[in-house]
Amino acid sequence: MGNEQLEELRDQLDKVNLQLMEVINERASLVKEIGRVKSAQGLNRFDPVRERKMLDLIAENNKGPFETSTLQHLFKQIFKASLEIQEDDHRKALLV
Amino acid sequence: MGNEQLEELRDQLDKVNLQLMEVINERASLVKEIGRVKSAQGLNRFDPVRERKMLDLIAENNKGPFETSTLQHLFKQIFKASLEIQEDDHRKALLV
């Protein structure tokens, strides 16, 4: 009985993991597009004010169970990975 | 024109950020529940074999744009934060 319950919860977790991956990748596509628009306008890709605003939005809307500080830490990691993907794009553009 | 396009993309990004936060928190609720079930069965909350399987599932289903290694790095951070939230629950349970 207990094992069935655990298996059921793990199946749910696998589905949530895949959903999470999809949203993270959707976010990455959007960030790449923003990088292209900013690059065309000669704007810097790294924008600490905009990052701060995104972190504030998380703080304002968090209903848990994660603490806001934990979510903000995770989002900072996602921002960092997103900047790296924009920089890869930029390097490739320079090589064309 | 360019600024309108940038504003539109940023609005989309804000929505995706909130969606991402919701899925991360939904995942945290599920992980807390798994922690309670495992704790009731006397099982260890940290399970490296199960973590490996979750990372493999990401690798098998990733369609980009993020590299699988980047996604796996982000998921490891999420696993770490999830273990911490389970441990908080466990400490509180011991205090009851």
C-alpha cells in the first residue's frame, strides 16, 4: 500500500519534472529572442535592474511552499544559464 | 517600434516566470508529500538512484534550446532545495 502510494507520487513528480523542463526551455527561447532584439538595438544583454524587477515579481507572488529566498536563488541560476545561452548566440552571430 | 517589441517580450517573460514559479512550488508540495510517505515508512529521504533516473528522464526528453547539461545542473539545484524543505519538515515533526 505504502509503496503504491510512493510510486503514484513519483509518477506525478516525473510529469511535473517534464513540465518544468518545458517551461524552462520556453523561457530560454524567449530570452534568446530578447537577446536578438537587444543586440539589434545595441543594448547590453545583462540588465541588473530588469533582473531585480523579475526577482521582486517572484517575491510579490510567492505562495510557497518554497521560501522566496530559495526561489530567488533558483531564478538567479536560471538567469545565469540564460545569459550564457544569449552569449553563445552572440558569438555565433559574430562568426557569420 | 523596437522598444514596443522588447516590452511585449518582457511581458511574456514575466508571465513565464510566474508560471515557472508555480510549477517549482507545485513540485515542492509533491516532494514534501513524498518526504512524509518515506518518513512514515522509515525510508531515507535522499535517494541518489531516483535522482539519477529523474536526470535521465530530462536527457531523454530535452528538445532545447537549453543543453541537457545546463538543465541537469538547474534540476540538481532544485533537488538540493527540495531536500532542504523535506529536512525542515522532518525537524518540525520531531519537535511535535
